[in-house]
Amino acid sequence: MDIVFNQKPLPEEYPGHYTHYVDLVPEGNIIKTFEKQSAIAHEFLSNIPEELGDHTYAFGKWTIKDIVGHLSDTERIFSSRALRIARGRYTAITGF
């Protein structure tokens, strides 16, 4: 199976509840998109002063550190899933 980095997956290749998220991905080479988004995220987060890391916009809401931690955890989970697929392991994966 050849891997194509320049097209989005077809609707039958992912569960329907992911449609909104797939639609948000820009057209083009996904690796270049990841690199660009990584640079944007790094620049954005680098400009947040450390003392604001525990800031929330309202009581009981996530802090900036909570959000970054959640994004990191989610990235690890999807990276692990991508690795399973790349290795040809197509067994069902539990939701999170």
C-alpha cells in the first residue's frame, strides 16, 4: 500500500463523527501542514508568560497548562494509533 500525503482520507476511511475535524484540515501535503502548525503553536505558546500558565478565564475551567497537557496527551494517542496502522495492525482500538 502506497502512502499518499497529498489527499485527505475518503469518508469511508474514518468514522462519521470525525467528518468535522477532517474538513478542517487544509488541502495539500499533510507533513508540510504538520510542520507549519507546529511552528505556529510553538511561537504562540512561547509568547505566553510562565505566570499565566495556571490562568483560567472562569472558575472551574481548564488552565492554559491543562489545555497544553490535553493536546500533548491526544497527540500521543493518535501517534500511537498511526504507528499501529503503519505496522499493519488493524484490530479495533478503544476510544478515549
